[in-house]
Amino acid sequence: MKKILTVLMSAFLLTGAISCKKSSDGNNNNTNSGAKSIVIKITLSPVPGTNQGSFTGAVNAMLPGTDLATWKVNDVVRSNETTIGFTTADFKNGVLTLETTAPVTITNLSVSGVTTAQFPYTATVQWTLGGKANDPISLPVTSTMTRSYEIK
């Protein structure tokens, strides 16, 4: 089930990225597009234990023009990956930090959590775009939860 959700989210994000590549004016050399830095922090509380649930997601972002951004995951640059898939195993002490290495024009984030009523947990998503933090979004996970965000 976890692999299916990850594949579906990756396909969704890839579709979003491809559609973002279309330029309405035919000018793909736009260097003044209002690109901004982005940092996304996701916190799980409590972290689902083995066989007690799972949390997966994927993120990608567009640079000005038509290229996909490179990401730092928990301060480690992942230079050969433009769409980052993540699972509960990627969290450090319940926290996952995703950051682009250059300013971007649009970011797509999808998250999914699965658990039973016996092992509920909460995922909190917060991003900082161009130095301005959004209000944290609390996502209770008591069965199945899926959310997608387009950040620009």
C-alpha cells in the first residue's frame, strides 16, 4: 500500500511539473519571475511505529524557466533527484526538512498518511516562502489522509 501511494503521488507531482513547464507567452527565458526560496518542515507526532501506520509524500518545484529544482533533504543535497519521494523512515526525530537550493516559482507537495484508530498521529506541515512562514497546517491521521498543496 505504501509503495502504491508513493507511486501515485510521484505521478501526480510529475504531471503538475510537466503542466507547469508550459509557457503562455512562449518565453522560456524568464529570469525575473518572482522566484522565491522555499523551506518545508513536516513534523509527525507521535512518529508511527513499525506496523502502526505510515506517512509518505513527494515534492518538486519549478525554477524560473522550465527546469525542476534541486532539493536539500534534512540539510543533505540530493542533486540527482528533482522530485523527492519520502517516507516515515526519512524523518529525523519526527521532523523532515525540505529546502530548494535555488529560488523557485511554484512548488507541488503531496502527503499521505495511513493508520488505524488504535494508533492515531498528527502530521504538521509548515512552509516558509520567500522568508514568510505560513501558519502550520495540522493533519490528524486516524485512518487514511491525503493532501496536496500548490505553493507559489
